[in-house]
Amino acid sequence: MDVDALVTPPSRTGELALEVAREYSSPALLNHSIRSYAWAADHGSRHGIRFDAELLYVAALLHDIGLVKEFDNHTVPFEEAGGHVAWVFGAGAGWPAQRRTRVSEVIVRHMWHEVDVADDPEGHLLELSTALDISGRNAGDWSAELKAEILRRLPRLDLATEFVRCFEDQASRKPESSAAVLVRVGMADRLARNPLES
């Protein structure tokens, strides 16, 4: 697949989501978000999964926005906070309520262990792609050439350190959250062993 297409917003609304992510995310989180879309779109295209590119792009760019201090919610998990931000973003973009709800669902579901592609293709693709980018799960499902080029354009920077710090902070304040569960099962070790880190 054309790498330029994988790292370029698919619509004007996607460009606005990128603008929001650039304003509020660290460089490492921003690159992670764009890579998450690239891995997802590539996988979907290669496997014949029909997906809404704009919806998936906005979800990918905003899926971790609940980790940044401006949108960190002290009462709900970061993925739910991010879903609320995306819902509001969608309203500002003129999306109908049903589409705003969909982008929120996709963001919440990226933290599920598995999302059924038949029920939610965008949620399925974002869950797969974020698992690859964070823990290296199923890294062999993407070509070495694509991985090398995406990582050249969008380097990981200090993502592992930043992500562990963010998740440990979430876990300390929200011990029942999905972030806390991942911290307890060794997320830091998985990040350190991610083949994308080498």
C-alpha cells in the first residue's frame, strides 16, 4: 500500500483531528497515533475489511487524548475520557449524533482484548493496530518493509517510557481501569520487548 496515503489524513475532518492531536499530544504520542492508523488501514486493506477511513483516522488520532493532562478525567478510564472528547470533536465537525457515538465506541473498544470485525471493523482495526504499536502483538502480520518505512517517517522516540509513566499514573488513581489491569500483567515488559523498539 502507498505509505504516503497511510500517513496522510483522508479528509478535511481528519486534518482537523491531526491538528488537535498535534496541539495536545507529545511528539511520541502523536507519532503513535498516526502509526496506529497506518497499521490499521494497511491491515484492513490487505485483508479485505471494509472500513470508514475518516472515522478510523479520527479515532486513531484521538484514542489516547484522555492520557494528556488537559483531558485526563479523574473519574473514568482514559479511553472513556477520550471517547467523550472525540464525541465533542465530532459535534464540532458537524457529524450526526450516530457518527459521534461510533467514534467514541471505537476509542473505548481499542482497549478491549478483542473486537469482532463483523460487529465493528474500525474498532477491530484500531485494537489490532494499537496492540502492535504498544506490545508488538502479531508483528509478523505486517511486512518488514512497511514497518521500516513507517518507523523511519514516524519514529517511536520515548514512547515506551512515556506510555508506562502514563499507565502507571492512571493505575494509581483508577485501580479498576483497563490501564491498571495492563500495568499489573506486565505492560512495561511487553513494551520493552516490542520488536518495533529495536
